[in-house]
Amino acid sequence: MTKPSSSQHASELKRLLNEYNYQYYVLDQPTMPDAEYDRLFRELVELENAHPELQTPDSPTQRVGGHAIKEFPAIKHQVPMLSLENCFNDEELMAFDKRVRERLSNVSQVEYVCEPKLDGLALSLRYENGILVQAATRGDGETGEGITENIRTIPTVALQLRGDNIPRVLEVRGEVYMPREKFTALNERLESEGKKLFVNPRNAAAGSVRQLDPKITAQRPLAIFCYGLGAVEGWEIPATHYAMLQQLKVWGLRVCPLIKVVGNIQGCQQYYADIGAQRPTLPYEIDGVVYKVNQLTWQKQLGFVSRAPRWAIAHKFPAQEAMTILEAVDFQVGRTGSLTPVARLKPVFVGGAKVSNATLHNMDEIKRKDLCIGDFVIVRRAGDVIPEVVNSILDKRPVQTQEIMLPAHCPVCGSDVIHPEDVAAARCSGGLFCPAQRKEAIKHFAARKAMDIEGLGDKLVEQLVDTGLVRTVADLYHLTLEQLANLERMAEKSAENLLHALEQSKNTTLPRFLFALGIREVGQSTALNLANYFGDIAALRQASIEQLLQVQDVGPIAAMSITAFFQQAHNNEVIDALVKAGIHWPTITPLSEQTLPLAGQTIVLTGTLEQLSREIATEKLQALGARVSGSVSAKTSVVVAGRDAGSKLSKAQELGVAVHDEAWLLRLLTRDL
Ligand code: IVH
């Protein structure tokens, strides 16, 4: 049994941490030093580990994301989630105000609450006795999906309400969104991992909350603003919408600070203009503003038409879409070598700005949107995000269009382009040589975990490349004191130090050197495995995909990326130049020649094995140092023939290669021969 003191202590820790979270994320006014937060957090984690029954859903430790689930449960909304009527101009807006006033016995002025219309996705949060018990998407308005575990991971979502007079049931409606900057950073991360990018912040938010594994959602920078209510029990709702929002804030729910009360519809027009002007600099995307009648008695009186309230309207910003012609597609090479297709468009005005280029993200997107050169396409500009092509208009497709093809060679350096299946991004394989990748390649080469060239920081790399002193990493080793000392902001002493560091870096290790080459998919540990397996760079350069697959942790994508890298003459020239400049490392005895019992043996498995699967047999043989091959040749050491062995067995007999049965294999694997 848990001692009452532990449980009290846990509650106190949860309360303190949730309070801090509220001050940090909701009020944007941190009051507790981060170190103190971390200390309390760790204390709570330890306490919960020791007493798992104290780990309640409202504990801040639960924000990291719990277990993955198979599907989202359907949640019926106790109060339906409605949508809003839209208006696009002053005339429609005035008509709305007139309808409202007429239905309210011709009052002369109506007070409205003005709110930004956030471009995210609607969410319903249910608190019972102040604890978040459920979060659901809007769905069709009647029934949504339960995404509670995912929503718990969002730092601006209160896990427990704070303060007094907490209602028995409080359903809060709001919008989940991804801040614009965070969206850009997320896409950059996804790009560098070769993953599919999100088209805009709204899609990113929607995709993130619908992850079956909450741990993934936990890593996505989501936030929420609350703007309304659903079911409520045990609370006398205040007289106005605005007062209601103020109370939500007191309970720790995040409400958009740009919300304002205005005295009449002219105030709404002014608000629309003000927010429109702020729109490009807001940290999140909005697609309009929303006006809501402030008096709740009046809201009740006005009621609903079909699926929308009569007491509210969305005033949308002008559609930022236009139609034009896709004239060509170019491929831009990013600093990490990824190839991004860029649409060249017949210039068109979209939301007041001329657009002649738009991103197409990647080849999958082109396929998904069914685009061809010559097509009529819809272009969209959202905020100050790069314009994008939304889709082609198939009805208008001209007879002669041209398919969009991924180039076989990098448009910048001519190296082969590789595009493994299942990976969104296509890449240039000329990592060491490609001018588009130059700066990143040199920064990576110099890094501490790579060649460890002290004093060669990012700024200096930029300077060296911009002044034309360094084109590839090999040029680093030919820099002179004079060249360096002539650089801006470079003292002679620093120049000397850098030359010294370069000299020292020549004495390196093979794993470091391999890592420094910046081959995609070759991180530190793969570099180490490759070095141990091959012993020297010459053997690695000639390695086939099949051989590479024998190396620990090297899968098909890495193997392909390694062979592609070494197939580029340019990369090899840079490596040769580096070795010539004096880079050296102690030799390693390759694993394949070490004392593993089956080192140097090539074994072929054929026919059906009864006792163990071919995959397992292969793994076990490889672990003992053997190479397992799919075809029989004079170099084959042994053929293991299972039941119904066919052509490979005959070939072995023809070539005089030793043939054994499965029983022999089992004895070999148990070392009982
Ligand atoms: S009020 C009955 N307020 O717009 C009231 N909605 O077109 C219904 N939205 O599904 C919603 N910001 O996802 C409201 N300040 C705001 C909003 C907002 C964004 C979204 C929401 C809703 C859609 C309706």
C-alpha cells in the first residue's frame, strides 16, 4: 500500500508542475527556474516509478506519450460541434448584422466578440471534476475520434483545471494548430531524415494529432487556443461570451490574446482590417476572423440554422488561390543534397502578389496531385509560406502534356541522383563535391566527432567557401598562413592555430574519416561497423551491395547510398586528394579476416530447410563470419542442400563444390563438427 504521505507528495508535485506549465505556456510568464522544474519533475517520475498507482492521467509525466493504439475510438459529442457561416465582403457582413438585429427586436447595436479564425483543427476537451478525461476531433460534428492520449502531450493543454468552483463537467472547444516557425523547422527535420514533408501547418497539425503512437505526437510542436463550450454541468455560465472566455483563462485554459469586444459591426470591420494587417507577422496561420454575439441570452434567442449558429459568422480573408499554367519543373538541390521539384508557372496574381514559382515538395506529391508540364493548375499562397501548387485541373488538360521526370543526374554537379523506394526525397550522391552541398559537407567534415578540426567553425567555413579559397574538403589542407591571415576578422595567431589543428587532424582513425565523408545513412556507429568490417577504405570503395549488407546495421538503403557515393568519380578524387595531403589512420584487421570460425567461407543455402528458416540460418552463419550468397560459383565453399534442392545443387556437383545437408548445418551452427 502507498503511504498517504507519498500520495500527498505526488499530488503536490503534480499541482506545482501543472501550475508552472500554466504560467509558462498559457500565460507566457515563467515564474520557476527551469532547473527547479526539472528537479520536481524527476522527483515525481521517481515517486511514480516506486508507486505506479500514483501515475494518474493528469500527471505532467504523462505528456511524453503513452502506449501506441490500433485505432481511435468513436466519440459521440454530447453537444454537436457546429461549423460557421462564411462571409467574404462588407456587404455580406452588413447583411449578417442586419439579420441579427432584426431577430433581436430591432436593437440598434450589437456587441460582438472578435476572434482570429485559426487555421488548425477543431477539438473538444472534456474535463470531469477538473481533470482532462477525453479529447475528440470534430469528425462530422456529431461523432468524432477520441485522441485523448495524443492531446495530453500538448504542453498548452491543461491536464487539470486550476482554481476554484470547477464544474462537474466542462467541455471546451478549441483549435489545435502548429506555429508557423515550428512547422518550418519540423519540415526541415523531416527533410534531413528523408521523410515526407507536410504541405502546410494545418496538415502538419492534423497529421500529428492522428498518430497512433502518442510518442510521435509528443515530438510535434502543437498548441491550442480555446474559443467555446460544449456540454457543461455544475456551472452557471456567465452572461457574456467574453466573460466566459475570461473564466476559461482563470481555470488555466489557453485563450488567444487577440480576442476583443467591439460595440457594433463597424468595430468588427476595424478588427478585420487590424488583424489582416498583423496576419503576415502572426506566429500562426489564420484564414479570417470570427464575430460572435457577446450576450449569451441573445445567442440563445438567435439559435441555429442547419449546422451553424445564427449568432456568429466567419469573415474570411480573400481566397489566395488562382489558376495558371505549369510551364516547367526545375529541380533545386538543397544543402543536404535533397532534390526539390520547383514549378515554373505562367506568372499570376495570387492574393495581391505575383507568383511565378511554387514548391512541389517531392515526386510523390507530383504523382498524388497528378501534375504534368502544360497542365492548368491551382496555385495557393497561405500567409507568407512559399506558394504551392494545389492540384491540376484534369478537365482542362491539354492534349499535349509532358510527364515530370526526376533527373538522373544532379543539376548542380552532375553526380547520380538516388531515390530509394519508400523514401520521399531524391538526393544527389556527390556529397563531397557538389557545390550545393559544399558548406554543409565541410562543416560536417570539420566537426568534433568527425575530423575534429579545432577552430574551423561554421562561420569560418562560410567565409572560406564564399571567398573561393575552399571548394572541397581537400582544399582545407592546402590553405596557407597568408591566405588565412588575410581573411576578415582573422588574427594571425588564430590562422596559425587553425593550420596547426588541420595538421593534427591528419592523424585520424578510419571510423572518423568515414564518418567525416558525410555519406548519407552513415552515422558514427555505421562508420565504425564499416571500418571494422572492411579494415580499409580501398575494400569499402569496391564493396558490392551484397557485401555491405553483411555489415552490422547496414540495410538496403544505407548500402545503396554507400555504393552510390563511391561510384561518383568526383567523390573518389576528393578522397584521393585527402590521402595525398597526408591524412592517415592506423590499419584495422578486418572482421572478415579475423578469427571468426567461418571467416572467408562462402556458403549457399538451397532447397527447403526443415529446422530453421533461411533468414535465421543466414544470420547465424554471418555471425560466425561466413558470407552467405545466393548463387553457386567456383568460389563457393559449401552448398547446404535442403529438401527438393534443384539447380543450385546440380551446379555445385558440376563444379565439384562440397555439398552438405541440413543436419550438417545444424551441427556447424552448434559448433559440433
Ligand atoms: S467557433 C458554433 N471560433 O472554424 C461555433 N471556430 O468554420 C463554431 N475556428 O470548426 C466554431 N477559429 O475549427 C470558432 N475563434 C474561432 C475559430 C473557429 C477557428 C474553426 C473551427 C470550426 C471552423 C468553423
